[in-house]
Amino acid sequence: MRVIANPKHAEHAAPGEWESGAVIPCYEAQGRLDAIRAALDAAGGFTFEEPPKLSEDCLTGVHHAAYVAYLREASAEAKRARDPAAKQLWPTVFPYGPNPRATGTRALRGLYCFDTYTPILPGTFAAALGGASAAARAADLVGEGAERAVYVLTRPPGHHAEPDRCGGYCYFNSAAVAAERLSKRGPVAVLDLDVHHGNGTQHIFYSRADVLTVSVHGDPAALYPFFSGFADETGTGAGLGANLNVPLPPGTGVKEYRPALARALDAVRAFKPAFLVFAFGADAHESDPIGGFKLSTKFYAEMGATVRELALPAVVVQEGGYNLDTVGACVAEVLKELQG
Ligand SMILES: [Zn+2]
């Protein structure tokens, strides 16, 4: 399987994340990508390449131009800063009131971000654009019929990134970039099997009939991102009926996950898409430090085989998965079975 790797991922490495009054080590670490790469190398059958160019063009239709410009400028501002503290842009105040106005840099940090896990660093823009560009390249290869399945090896992840906000370690929504690109050629289904709800992807396509978004995840009553991912969110306008959320309780294991996955795949089949974008996170694994689900490594092979039964040309985009000892094996199992 061809793997398109984000050449700039290492430029973004958060020094920590802000949780309940303390800075803790960031789960979204550089080593995640290295661990996955090592597992795929060991498994064999994967070839690695980089996207031929990094371009903001692929963000059109996915992210607002003002947000893209903000992320570009904020990263440059962090790069220029001499004071080490000013090299990390963290939001502290978020929009409130009926007509929030953001004119200064501190307001913009809160305007364009929705949590305290997602700082902007000198290399953030480049790393995020590297992932989006890798996803665009993968979508072109699959859309043109050059490949049946292509894997996008990237971090930071993307599925929490909203049209105009970063959050949940995500800055640009790479899976949405792939889906938007493929949607020019035919209807697309996005299947999100990260343990967290793919809020950004849902909202980017929420009013569109040509892109189905399906997400199986931890119930937002208990798990990040808390404000969306509920079962009664089904789309709006022309997109009504083109969004399916399957929330599951904390502690979900294989026995409960299997029928939820079957339901998600039934929805994909019923939509009759021409292409699949598989937003894959390994953080539903039993060893993940933040997921809270109990899927086994063995089940990830079953997951890959089950998705293969859809028989759709597919772009697989890496999302979460935070146990460095197991994330690689989960990815390798899914991809080996997916390509058959
Ligand atoms: Zn996740």
C-alpha cells in the first residue's frame, strides 16, 4: 500500500497541554508517527512517499480563509518571538455574549480555538498544511484510480478541526480535505472510527447531501469533544440524513462495538458512495491512555477486514491513538486487512 507521509509533522511538538489547572505532558507526541512508521516497516508491503507540494489550495471548501490566514500568521508570530513564553500561543478567554468582537491577538486566540489542548507553535502551520497536502495527494491517487487504497501517515490529527477553529490537537481537517477533493468526482462517505467524535468533519459537511459523515465514538456526555456527537444530530438542509452518530458508553468492548460498526457500515452502503474516507484512530484500543474503550489489537484486524467488505476505493487518514507501544500494531493490523 502506498503511504503518503506528512513531511512537516515534526515541526509541531506541543510542550504540554493545559488540563484542570496544570500543564501535563502532551499525549499528541512526535513519537506517535515514528511508532506507526516502524510498525508498518516491520509488517512489510508499504511504500512511503511525501506529497509533491504543500499548498493551501487544498483547504478551500474545508476551512474559512480567515482561519487559514490566522493560523499562518499566528505561527509566524510565534516563530518571530524571542521570549520563550511567546513562542506558544495558548487561548485563555473564549467568545461570549451575543456579538463577540475579536480585535486583539489575545481575543483571536480564543476566537479561532475551542479548547486548551491545542496551542499554536512556530511550526504548527507547516505541520498542519503538510497533513492536509498529504491527504489531498492521497485523494488524487484514489480519485484518479491509480490506487485502490492509500494511507495518510500524519500528525497532528485533523478530525476535530472545525471550519474556523482548531481544537483537540487538530488544526486542519485532513480527512475533510480528502473528502472535499473526492466529492468533485462522486459521492463520498467519511467513516470515523477514532474513539472521539469527529466534530469538525461533521460540521464541515453538515448541510451537504454529497458527503455522508458517520462516526462511532464515546458518548459525548462522558468523552471529548463533549458538545457534539449525539445520536440525534442527523444533518441539516440538503444534508439532512447524511450524518450518523453512533455514541457508545465508556468501557465499550468488542462485543458492543461490533454491532455499532455494522450499523455504521450499513449506513455507508445505503448511501452508495463512490469513495470512502476512513478517519482512523487507534485510541479505542484497551491500552489507550485517554480513550476509555476496550478494543483488542486482534479486533483491529477484524475492523480492517470489515471495512474492506465495503469494496470502495479508500483514503485512510490517521487520527488519534496515544499509546506509543500499541498504536503502530493497531494501524498495521487495520491496513493489512484493509488491502487484503
Ligand atoms: Zn481521538
